[in-house]
Amino acid sequence: MNADDFPTPDVEVASVEPETLKDRIDAGEDITLLDARMQSDYEEWRIDGENVTSINVPYFEFLEDDIDEDVLDRIPDDREVTVLCAKGGASEYVAGTLAERGYDVDHLEDGMNGWASIYETVEVTDYDGAGTLLQYQRPSSGCLGYLLYDDGEAAIIDPLRAFTDRYLEDADDLGVDLRYALDTHVHADHISGVRDLDAEGVEGVIPEAAVDRGVTYADELTTAADGDIFQVGDATIEAVYTPGHTTGMTSYLVDGSLLATGDGLFIESVARPDLEEGDDGAPDAARMLYESLQERVLTLPDDTLIGGAHFSDAAEPAADGTYTAPIGELVAEMDALTMDEQEFVDLILSDMPPRPANYEDIIATNLGQNAVDDEEAFTLELGPNNCAASQESLAGD
């Protein structure tokens, strides 16, 4: 049954906005969620948290007039329950069905699609370069981006297509000219916003080393080679070639203070090496990643901040709420960064998580080989990013 086909409940059901639910979770409030999606969707991607109790009962269990008592017994009747689904139609119906039976329920407006629309901005207060650095955070998928602004100019690193208007509005609110939109690599988990921003007058930048993967629009954008400098007010953004996750991976050193590493290094893990060349090419890519980390990243000063393009549930935010950490701290806490090459390669190949959902279609779209509309693009990138190697095997004791 399509979500739009669900009948309107006979009782009025309150809805909760995704941002409100996120605020309640962040505040430490105990939250009980009834996820009415199919079990396979639930297991792949759901709302979690230390203070979140999540129950999965697919919507079809509530379609009969006589709901099985075993189903109702699984749903707490001593607290408020928020029902959610993919887009909000099934959850409103399920919540209404439960409300008719005396349960204290509401439902999540727009479902997981609404959850995926949350995009927060946090200032990186430990950044000590020129200007101000903000980190964009998308909690549904763990995607991170960076907005640097200084002296009337700004640049965005790893923008998402779904939030193109947001970047332009934020720049306008800050009174700055969004000058550059830079990608670290050909992403496999979300649709890049670089081309859309370029179409709006922002200078789009992609790594020169990524062009050979089959980028169809490279001649329309600026390409960044190792050592290239982009000026933003009095701040500089330097391209640092760091292949491994992909052959074109390029990090950006933001005014000598923060290295935006894309998917090369995260604060809780390192990149997975198999998304470009598959399992057969993963060992060589892992060796390339080791060399990049040891010779290009870990040679920077220990107080240089690392800011990846993603965070996972295993990541602990810094005191300022950003997912950043000094290099010295990561070396002390992540065993993978102090291993020899063969140990490193063996470790990250030993426990690879599932590949990101729709990653082949997303890569083809980001290469310009597939054309998708905004709704299709948004749907393609729903779900976890899975661009890191297993956190359990890489972390220290």
C-alpha cells in the first residue's frame, strides 16, 4: 500500500516535527519510537540514541480491524510513543489506530524523509585560522560539510545537492559572497552539490585527480591539483592529494588549522578502500591510503584538526559539538594510525561493513553519467553512509 493511500484516522493525531524530535533526543529526554517500516528498512537505517527505545512493528500489522494482541503487547502503554514510517502516511494511520485503543501517541511529520532533511550548523571553535569555520551536520546519514568565511567571502567544502539553497541562504544571512564550492572526491553516499552551486554562480571545484574516473563535466568546473591554493578573504584553502578511499581523494587544509579529509580519515575510523575498484582493487587502495595517512596527514602538526566528511554512531563530538579532533589525539587513540603497512592493510580489509545503499547509482550521478531529478537524488542517498572501515577493529583499547 502506498503511503498516500492510507485512510485518515478517525481520531486526531498530533504530529512532531523532525527538528523537535532531534532536540528532545539531544536534551537527553527518554524517547520511545515505534518504527512502522518494513524490517529490512529498519535494520538498515533507523533513529538511534542512548535515550531512544526503538520498536519495529511493520504497518501491515495494523491494517486488520482485529489487531493481534501480541502486536499490541509490544507497544508500551505507560508512556508517549512516537510512530514513524518512511514519509508520514503510514505512521499517521498507525498512530490513529493506537490512539483509538487508548495509547498516548503522536507521529513523526514526513517520517524518515523529514529526519533526513535535518541539517545543523555548528561553529568549530578550536579552529584558529583566519575567519570563521562552521561544520554542517546531517544526523540522518552522518554527512559533514564545512563553510569557511572571512572578509566578505566564503567557501563550502563537500556540499550536498539537497541543501544547495541552504548554503546560498546562509551566505546571504552572513553577508558574504559564496565564492567556492569544493568536493574532496567523487562521493558514493550522497549527491554532490558542487554542480548545482556552480550553476548559481559559485565556482565549482573538483579534484584534478578524480577526472580520470569518468567525470563528464570536468571542463565546466575548476580542477584542484595538489598544492593549489584558494583564497577566501585572508584565509587560504590548500589542496592536499590524499588518495586511498578513491584515487582522486583530495583533502583541503583550511588556513593551516583544519584538514578537511573527505572520506580519508574520520575522528573514529579510516576510509574503506573498496568503493572505487571493488574487492580486487581494495588491497592496493589500502596501501595507497596508508601512504597518504603516514606521509601527507600525520606529518602535519599534532594540533591540526581533522574534520572528515562523515561521522558514525561511534564518533564522540568535541566540546564544541563538532566532529573534529586534533591529529595528536587521533594517533594516541586509533591503533590503525600507528601500525606498519601490512598490519594496516590486513586490518581494514578484515571487517568491511556493507557498502552504502545505491552507491553505484550515486557514483554514476556524481560522475555526470546519470541524470536524476531532485526527488530521485534525495531518495538515492537515504540511509547510512558506510564509507568508513569498521570502527570496532580500528579503535584503540
